[in-house]
Amino acid sequence: MSHARKEYKDFMALAPEAYEVVLALGKVAAAAGIDKQLLELIKLRASQINGCAFCVQYHILQSEGLGMPADKLNLVVVWREAPQFSPRERAALAWTEALTLLSGGVSDEVFAQASAEFSEKELAYLTSAIASINVWNRFGAAFRWTPPARQKPVGAAAS
């Protein structure tokens, strides 16, 4: 079992300027109108690839809060084989994987698929969201941030 080297809250205090810049980059895609559920899917997929436990758990919780079905969240890791994903989601997930696993570059096929589903402006903002989550993943994985705990519903009995 690995132990946290630093916690998320420590990063906020240690490097507030870096925190604010990455946070701001992560918000521009939603502000530009990219669907919040779609953004959570790409953040979850990049976090799975990058092995950031904090970000995987965080984006699962965010997705649940947006009403995303559990089956869809459970199948993000195998999205190519699962029928739950729309063509737009598939294009975004393929784009996410290409930009997260950048050593192989971005194929013409993946670019064409993404371009067929997203306008040039949307693709630029989607790319900014992918860039942002990849930055967060580097911090989270490097410092082994402890994944956030699931909050008990209000009025739930303590166990």
C-alpha cells in the first residue's frame, strides 16, 4: 500500500499560484459550453490511464453528482466494448486517450473522428480540459494524494 507523500490540501497551500492556474484551465471548457458529464468522462478516463487514484475517485464522485449512470462510469475503462457511449462520447474518449498517451501522437483517424463530432472551437476547449486533467494527474500521482472519501447522505446512520 502506498502512502500519501503530500495531500491535495497541502498542494493548495504550497503552490497556490500553480493550483489556481491549473484550476482555471480546467474550468474553461465547461464555461465554453462543453457538456459537464462529457468532461467528467474524459477526466475519469485520463485519470485511469495515468493511475491517479485521487482523480479517479474525485471524478467518479463528480459524475455521480451530475446524475451519470453507474453503469456508464463502471464501463469507461472499456468504453470501446460498451454500448452506453454515444458517438460524441466515443470521439471524446478516443481524443483523450490519444492526448494522454501522446508518445504515439494523434492519428489522422482519431482527429477525423473528433473533428466530426466537435467544432474547431469545441475541440480546442476539449483539448484544454484534457491538458488540465493530465496536469492534475501528474500532481496527484507524484504526491499520492489520498482519494476523497464518499460523503454519507444527510441523515444516514453512522456505521
